[in-house]
Amino acid sequence: NRAASKLLQANITSFEATLLRRATASSSSSSSGVLRRALSSKNVTAAAADRRLAGRRRFYNKVGIAPSIAPVKPDKNNKVTNGDNTVQSPISAGVDGTQSATGVNTSIKDSSKWTLRLNPNKDNDNNKEEWYSVTLDGRAIRTPLGLPFALPSPALALAVASEWDSQKLYLQPAQMPIMTLCCTAIDQVASDPTAHQTDIIRYLRNDTSCYWTDPTEDRVLNRQQAQAWEKLHKTVSSELLGLPDDLGPAQAVGGSDALLISRKSDGNKMSGLPHPPLLVEKAKKWIDSLDAWTLTALYSACAESKSFFIAAAMIFEATQHAKGECKVATRDPKWAVQAARVEEEFNIEMWGLVEGGHDYDRLNSSIQMHAASFVAQNVAASFHLDGR
């Protein structure tokens, strides 16, 4: 399977290179060439078309990290002065650099709060201002929006540098999860976190860990769900949100129960699980208190696990460990991956694994959850040491 995957990737790379040669030759000899047709397509910029055909070829030799200044307020043109020795990111801000993606910011909407969301210690007298950038051949990289790629943790900068260094002939942004999270925090979440905060609450109202199988229908799956989810509900409700022990999330048992309690009604003005109002209020307050880095990590974990409780428990544990305030032993985020995949793994156990499908889902889930935990933990450790 590994050999077949490498052969497939080689064929794809060869095909992309062939397309590029044909497009270049065609555009120079005929106005109806492939590249020229791509450039004339609606909502596709020249740079985007070139990146799509070129396959984002690696353009650097050496990768490193260097000291950087903390994020500063952009000017009216959405620019931050940080010297000319920089290199633009080849990763587009939207889908192939176009405006076709919804919810993607192309400028800093609220520059007054942008800096504070990235650097909560900005006004702290004990702030050491130790920030780092990633360099390609000695030149600091920028984000897709052209902002300085400044990170508050040396471990975070080294992790991103290793992602860049592991790229081969062509860049594969999908293989750079930590870089993606950091760019999202700088370009999107720090500018306007409203969309991400709203989506996280949607995951809370439709949390997969609150929909349980009826034990009379499948007691094995119900037992596995209980082992994976019961403790994390208590952790989030009592330790994170500070709720009484007898107040927890709404849970549906069985398909009929799920349909009845999650539909919109007089007692449930919004579709989804009717969680106690105090729980929702506390969750919103905690989400609003997060810096851009941690909020981005939480959102990514929610999107991967389809669960606010799984994501919140993982991020809370990671940040508490970083601050030395966690009451339990350090755990690998693998537990969160397992909690997010209870039903999927149960089906694999019952019906078998589909190669090229289930195995890739496992890998992607593990990568995204570990990346989110890593970002949250290192940012929390950095801000905590700086006197947060």
C-alpha cells in the first residue's frame, strides 16, 4: 500500500508538471492556450492559476527560525512593517487565491483588537516579548494575507520550520497542519473571531458525544461510548465551566429520543440539544476569553471531533499542563482521537476496515487533534512564562 501510494503521488506530480509545460508553451504560441484560458476564468487570479498548475514547487534550500517582533497594529493598508527581507507565503488565503470561499477574511477587519488577540501580554509589564519567525534561506515568511508570521513560542516555530523542511519537490499545505493553524490564527481569527466562536457553539448544540446508542439496541457500543465520553462531560462541566455536579449537558439515548429533544419547539427555541442555559452561557464566556491561537486550536479540534466537549476537554487539559495547574497526569491527545472515533472504530470492528478510506481517516484525525493540542499547549506555556 505504501509503495502504491508513492507511485500514485509520482504519477500525479508528473501529470502536474506536464500540464505546466503544455500551459506555458500554449500561452506563448496561442491565445487559446490552457494557461490563458485559466487566467481568463472568473474569480481566478494569475497567481492562483500559476500555483494550481505549478503544484507549489519548493523554492528554498534552508529552513530556520529567528527572533521576531511581537505583532503590531497593521496600518490602514493592512500592512505591518517588518523589513524587506521577507518571502510571501505560497499558501493562498482562500481557495486557490480566489474569493470563492465563504467566511475567509481578506483584510484585517478590527485592527484595534488584532494585536491584543494575538498577544494578550501586550500591556503586561512582565512581558518578555520573545517572539520567533520561520525563515526560508534567511528570509522570514509571511502569512497568506502578507502579515508577519510571528509566533510566541520557540517550540512552535521549530515545529513549523520542520514542516517546511519536510516538503520535497512540491509543497503540500495539507502536510503542514501547525503552519495552517498559525496562519489561521493570525489572518482570520485574530481579525474577527465571531464566525469561529459561533461555529463552536453550534458544535455544542449538536455535540456527537451527547448522542448515545440505546443500550437495549446495542449494549456494546453504548458501553464504549460511556467509557469514552462520561468522564470528559464531568471534566468540562465541573472543572472548566465551574458548574454544579448535578448540572450537565443534555443527552439523547437512541434515535427516537434524539429526534424528539433536538428539534425546535416552544421549550427549545433553537434546534439542537437543549443544554441548560447556564452551561451554554458559561461555555460562551470561556470561548470569548480565549486568545486567537487557543481559539483556533479549539475550533480545529471541534471540527475534527464534531464535539465541543471532546475538543474543550483536550484543549483545557493541554493549557492546564502548560501552566502546571492540571490535577491529573499528562496524557497523549490520542485519548481525544479515540473519543472522537468511537462509532467509526466500532463499525470497523464489526464490518472491517476499508483500505484507503478508514486508515486515512484515522491518520488525518490523529494529525489534526495532536496539532491542535500542541499549539494550545505551547502558546499557553509561553504566555504563562511571560507573566500572563
